[in-house]
Amino acid sequence: METLFTHAAVWLFLAVISAVLANHLKVSIALMEICMGVAAAAIITHFWGAESFPNNEEWLKFLASSGAVLLTFLAGAELEPEVMKTKLREVSIVGFVGFLAPFVGCALVAHYGLGWDLRASLLAGIALSTTSMAVVYAVMLETGFNRTEFGKGILGACFVNDLGTVLALGLIFAPFTYKTFVFVGGCLVVFFILPYATSFLTRHYGHRTAAIRTKWIVFVLFALGALALWSGSEAVLPAYIAGMVLAEFTSDDAHFMRRLRTLTVGFLTPFYFLRAGSLVALPALIAAPAVFVVFLAAKTISKIFGLLPVVSAFRTEKNERWYYTLMMSTGLTFGTISALYGFSHGIVTQSQYSFLVATVIASAVIPTLIANAAFMPRHLLPEAETVSVEPAGRRVLPPKEEEDVGEE
């Protein structure tokens, strides 16, 4: 037990350092935690050996997986139902193309250009097809675009894009047996009951110190995750859809969502992102940097050439088209989740995993910088309003609201 607490303290110390650096560098906390995991693993392994930095312990895997599941749920729950209703055609088409173009392009490059086998190539296509909700949501809040129909359209398209990624991950690599039908049937039943059961628990037992809604959500996600893993699928698949099912409910209860986000980002996701970074093999990247460059070019080019003509059908002004397209070209959370899934299930090697994660990290930064520096559609910005945003991408609330945690 002493060893377990010591190791947990080390991981959380790295999380604290990551938060401080992310705040000063003004970058996403998830991005900084991945980079911190890469650096810590490289330094400790170099001086004290690989056994000194255990990153495959079962307790660590469980906490990391829990973080990925809850973060995926939160991503789905951030969906604004009204946006999907009013801009359904736009977000559906842009989101679908945003997934399909890099999925096909990167898979072909991996298979025919780099000689990866078919399963590894498909996994690469999935991992590099994503759009980073964490990065895009942070930018939308910081600029104020989240209050405009332009920004809401981008966010809606991001949801559809990532939904395609999650579905592809589950459908392509899950074995189709009778367990698959049990999993799908069980999920449909749960998704139908979930809004009514959640509303009932909220009306009768919510707003108390027992925090029953948090326990209920975590219970549902863990149960669906267990069913998904039993069927050979991935736990994040039902979590994302469960978040979308409860989006309308959660949009009316920002206080509850803030607390669930605190549990997830404050405790669980640091284990996930730090561990994901620690599995990156720097020697592989140094030995073959051209692979990283090829993947980054493949993702960026396929996203731009696929999306720009489609976005142009909805946005005629130059800066609007390019800003929309570049925001959709980012990637982080689901790209990392997909890559780690492939590595954990033996679909890709550690070297291949390292190339994918490095590409995901770069795609979270480079398109965002270019979009904000060169293609900001300032004519669409709402009236000036002071908004303070944390690197994780949410508004910083008044101290009283942040500290009021006595009741759910």
C-alpha cells in the first residue's frame, strides 16, 4: 500500500506541474499532461531505468480508463441540442466529411506509403480523423464565438466528427458475435431509460450532499463500459453516446456539470494523459522523424482538401471558410484515446503509437495558431466582453461559485 500511495503521489505531482505550466504557457491542460508524461518517462528511464517508472500497473490503468470514459461522456454532454436542430444539415455534412477525409487519407498513407499492415493503417486513420473538442471549445469560449451561430456550427460539426471516430473505433475493431447484439440491445435500452431515470433521481434526491447524480452517472458509465469490454468493444463508445443522450438535461444544470468536470479533470484525466504520454518512445521518433512529418502532412492536407469545398457551401467569406476548416483540423483527446486503444490491444507497436501521438499533439497546436493568427473572422466576433478562460477550455467562474461544493 505504501508503494501504491508513493506512485500515485508521483503521478499527481506531475499533474500539478503540468497545470502550472499550462497556465503560464496558455495551452490545453490535456496537451501539457501528455508532454509532461513524455518528458518524465524519458528522463526517469534514461537515468534510473524503465522499471523505475511503472506505467502498466492495474490500478493506474483503471484510473486512466475511468478518466477517458468520463471525459468522453462530458464531451458528448457539451452538445447543444438547439444547435443540432437549427444547423443539422451543416454540422452533419461538415462533421461527416471531417471524419471521412482524414480517415481514408491517413489510412492509405500508412498502408501504401509507410508499409503498415491493414489493421494498423485503419487504426492510424481513426486516430488522425479526430477533431479536438478541448482545443476548439477553449478557442470558442476565449473569442466569444460560442455565442454566435458561426461558433455553434463549428462546435456541432466537431461533435459529429468525433462521433464518427468513436463509432469507427468500435465497429471496425470489435468482433461481431452474439455479444455484439447483446451490447447494442443493452445500450439501446439504457439510452431510452437514462433521461427519465436521471430526471426522477434529480427531482427526488438531487441537490443534496449525497451527490446521487454523480454516483448515478458514474454507475451507468461503468456498467456500459463493462458491457462494451465484455462484447469486445471499447468503453468510450457508449460513454460518448450517453453524454449526447443527456445533453439536454445537463445543459440545464451547469452547477452539476461543473462538479463532474472537476472530478474528471481534477483527478482522473491526469492519470490518463500522463500515462498516454509516458508510453511514447522518443528514440523511435528521433530515429524516424520523417514518419511523423508524413502523418502530420497527411492529416492536415486531407482535412483541408476534404473540408474546404464543403465548408465553402455554407460559408462564402474567405476568413470564415479557412478558420472553420483549420479549427476542424485540430486533434487531441479522441486521437490519443484511439491510439492508446490500438497499442493496448496489440494493433499498433509502441513505435507506431509514438508516431500517432506525436502527430496528434502537433495537430492540436499548429492549425490553431495559424487560424487565430491569419484567418480570424473578426467581423463575426460578438461585442467585447471580458471572459477569463482556463487552459482546459472553460470559463473561470466567480470564487463563490467555484468554492461552493457543500451540496450537489
